[in-house]
Amino acid sequence: MDKFIKLDGLVMPLDRANVDTDAIIPKQFLKSIKRSGFGPNAFDEWRYLDHGEPGMDNSSRLINKDFVINFRRYQAASVLLARENFGCGSSREHAPWALEDCGFRVIIAPSFADIFFNNCFKNGLLPIRLPAEQVDDLFRAVDTHIGYKLLVDLEGQTISTPDGVVYPFEVDAFRKHCLLNGLDDIGLTLQHVDAISAYEAKHRAAQPWL
Amino acid sequence: MNTQTLYDKLWNDHVVRQENDGTALIYIDRHLVHEVTSPQAFEGLKLAGRKLWRTESILAVADHNVPTTGRAQGITDPIARLQVETLDSNCAEFGVNEFKMNDLRQGIVHVVGPEQGSTLPGMTVVCGDSHTSTHGAFAALAFGIGTSEVEHVMATQCLLMKKNRAMQVLVDGVLGTGVTAKDVALAVIGKIGTAGGTGFAIEFAGSAIRGLSMEGRMTLCNMAIEAGARAGMIAVDDTTVNYFKGRPFAPQGETWDKAVDYWRTLHSDAGAVFDAVVTLNAAEIKPQVTWGTSPEMVVAVDGCVPDPATMTDPVKREGAERALQYMGLVANTPITDIAVDKVFIGSCTNARIEDMRAAAAVALGKKVTVKQALVVPGSGLVKAQAELEGLDKIFIEAGFEWRDPGCSMCLAMNDDRLSPGERCASTSNRNFEGRQGQGGRTHLVSPQMAAAAAIAGHFVDISKQ
Ligand code: SF4
């Protein structure tokens, strides 16, 4: 997993509540057995006017010029600004894979769905919860400033705006440690092989039907 | 304080070790696997040269991509075929127990697990699928995980997680005629919202819940995820214990007795404290129909499509406006005036034998008037049982299509899907934009309501029939 330490990134606003993982990456693309290549189909049904299927040449498809991902001003965005309950619905990890493939490393929203929130950390994506009023302020700022960027500092747990406002944010200590160091969860857990084996033996003895 | 919630008991019984910040390593008893969220996990294992920690804990089945007709010819879509074949070859390589597409026991993973007794009370159950919450109906701690976590469980038999808060959803009283577990689930979501359960594990309790069959309880826990909760659960009682007698993976003989003794302890203690409590009066719940593109956008069948203009929260109002536009609906239209084009009876929410029976009872002697009405049983065994009872004939005579088991039009990864603009009464669990096919319009309902809509061509209030 890539490390995440600090990012000074262009912000793309996605002004809808309850954006579900079906919308982030529609099911027809889940037929892939790979982890990469989902970026061009992120938000497929919103960003194109025609119906997308795996294997299509996306560059020759009909673009929906009204959908924010197609706006020229957000082309290099790496921070996604979103609304309540972002990432709800299906557990598909293809959703964070697709967002990462599009170049996003940070998602800011008032709330996230649990599974999506978890899946982000496993893929070097940092989901940040901010109070709804602060998210509102950011939406207004992005709207009125072309090239609006935010400085996200994981170490210090702050988001700084270009005009010097600093928003602190919470992040779980363990997840922070993993992101900062690009650590693989499995490797960490396997350091506890003895504890797992001991637990297992005890558990099996108590519940032999398992 | 020694009183514990059911969630506390299940959690405490599975903690391998605990970090100071509350992160715990939780042991996983059962791992269900399907073709869509596992290939990258198996690949990750191979790349890292890791083995499965406990092969016997895994049960695999292909369900999302499989066709529901003409199975003898195999899967025609080459990409879907590759994914199913990849599951087959991974299971063969790692020695995992798999029910292949043409196995009688094949079906939707959340129907198959309990049906085989592969899910048991007191277990931790995971699957790379959000509707794993279904298995909580048996007082198991069951939740969906992402592919990285699938790989993590494969390699370590554990997951790193933090404990959620506990919510009790209390439904007391008696459900009215024609009111089902599906309506309870939708009513709960309508009340707390799709994010209402975020960060919580929900325990459903109360006399109305105890009155539900295991099938009904699974329907309810299945939709806990649509309320934002990762897990839903229900305490063990006689209904739970009786369900497992004679199931292939269930314990037998002396072990059975020992298991039952333990299972009987799986309930919240009297006086156990929950972080949140939500109460509903069963008698007030009517058959529910969703009108929008999120399961919380739901009303009773005798109600009307709401008017966004009356909503004060701007985010809600905008969401409702967009939903009505997508759904092609006008505010204040009576729900029973909404005409449907297609009907789908199936999915891990409502494709068990009881659902088949309920829908067939409505369809008996009637004729379908919509363009297409599919009945997709949840597993090969559900299908066989339904055929034994003659339900297939009732459906076919009424004009329904009787299909082979799988996820089918719940998410439309195979050929079963809506065309743009088509409106569907569906017994599945998600009415998201494009869920059942791009531009398709989904209304979530119970099996009875779906069958009645197939016959009338529009929604009808089943409780008044
Ligand atoms: S039936 Fe639908 S919700 Fe259930 S596992 Fe299949 S796709 Fe998911």
C-alpha cells in the first residue's frame, strides 16, 4: 500500500447525499478479476450519456458535460468533497479502487458508510469526517474559487484552506499509523500467529461443533 | 455490571487480542465466498505466497453472475464466465468447498449458508458482501467486508476491528394481515434513515420479532445494512434451534445438545443497556413501497408520493427532487396509482421457501398483466422444495417465469435487467439508480406485494384484499 503523509490537492465537489457504491462503480465492471483499471468507469452512469460495458473504449464515449468529473477545472483533483453517508450500499472494494484510479487520495464528507470507510484505509485513501457546517463552507469555497486546493496533513491531523483556516480532524491511531507507513494489515496480524493459534485451540475446545 | 447485550456476548467470545486504542483482533468462524469479491483476494494470497489459515471455514458459491436460464449451455458472457471459472479454479487450487453452478445446493450465498447449517448461532460470519448481515438472524455476529479483508481473513482467520455501539430496535405487538418482515425492515429504515444505523450493531427484539419465522428474521437482518448498520441480530429461541435440526453442517448427537445449551445463552441479559433504542408498534406498520432511489424513501402503500416542496432540509429536498425525476414520478400521486412494467421476486432478502409460498398464494389462479414477472428462487434446494409443493406450476400458469437460482435482477449483472425507464416492483433490497439496469426504476416491496402488482399491473394494498 502507498504511504499517505501529506497532500496539497485540488478539490472536486460532489454535491449529493447518499452516494452509493453502485453509483461509484456500476456492477457490470465488477466482473473484472483485477484490482486496477476501474478509474475511467468511476461514476459511469453519471459521467457518460451512453451505457458503459467492460472493455469499451471510454475515450470515444458520449460525455455528460454537466457532471462534475468532466469539468476541466477539476481534472487533476485528488481531494473529493462529498455529502452525508458517502459510499453506502454494496461492500464492493472496487469503489475505492475506482476512486484511487481516478487520482483521489482524500475524501471529505460529514459521514461515510462503515464498510466503504474501512475499505478506503486498505487502499491508501484517507476518508475524513468533518462537521456538516465545515463541509458546507468548503462546498461554497470550491464553488467560488477556481483551482481551490486543500492541504491535508495526516501527521498533524489538519486540513488547511488557502486562506489559512485550519480544520482539525479525527483519525483512528492504528489506521493513521498504517497509512503513514504504508503498512500491510495482513503482515501486521501475522505477527500475532501465536495468539491466534492459542485462541483457536481454546475456542475449538469450548465449541467442538465449529 | 454483568449484564451484557447479545452483541457484547458475541464480540467478547471472539476477541483474540485487544490494542489499547480499542482495535481488536476478532476471530472469524465462517467465511462465505462468492465470485465477485474474491478473485483479487486469492490473487493477493498467491502473490504473497500465503496459505489459507483454515480451509474448512470457507464455503464458496457462485451467485452474482450466473444465468437463471439455460444453464446447461454454461455462461455465455465471456467476462462473467471468466470470473466464475476463476472462483472454480481458486477453490480447486486451495482446496475450498465450493457449490458449483450446476450443483443442486448452489444459490445466493446468504440463502445457502443458513440452509446448509453452515451459519450457526454464536459464530462470527463474514463474506465479501454487505448483506452478510442476514446471518445475524441466528444470533451470529455477521457482517460484510471488502476484498482486502477477505484476503485478511483467508490468511489470518481474523479481522482487525473496533466494536460498534449497540442499538436495539424493539418491535412489539402483532403484525397485520399481509404485513411481513420486509415491511418491518422498510418501516425501520423509513424511521431511522439509511445512515441511522451507521456505527451501530442492531439487535431486533420484541414480540413481533419473536413471532417471525427464521425466513422472516433473515429478511429483516438482511436489510440492517440498508439502515447503515453493519450487523443485525436476533436472539436465539426455539424457532432458531428448530431451524438447524438435521441441516448438513449442523452438529449432531451429543455435540448437538452441547451446542444447543450454549446457543440458549445467546440473548441480551435482562437490564442490558443499549446505546440507542428505537421502538415501533407492529400494529401500525402497513405494507411498504419505496418511491425513490434510497431505501429510506419509503411510504405505506395507502400513502402518496411525497412532495419535496414540503421538505425543510435542503439536502433532503434536493435528493427527493432528483429521485422523483429519476423515478418519473409526480409528487402527491397515490402509490396504488403507480403502474409497473416488470416484477422481480427473488434476492437474498426474499427468495426463501416462505417467500415463494407467499407470492404463490397471491398468484394462485390469477394472471400476470405486466410485461415480465420473474420468480428466482434463492437456491437450488428452495427451487426443488417449491417444485415439490407445486408452486412452480402456480407461477407458470399465472404467467410468471420460473428461473434458476442466483442474484439475478437484484443487481442485474447477468441478463436479467430493466431497460431504461422501466418500472419494477422488486422484492430485493436496493432501489439505487441503475441498480436493476441503467435507467431502471425500482420499488422495493414484499413478495406478496410484488405478486399482487404483477397481477394488477399497479401497486395494490395487499392488507385490504
Ligand atoms: S441477491 Fe442481491 S443483495 Fe443479495 S447477495 Fe445477491 S446481489 Fe447482493
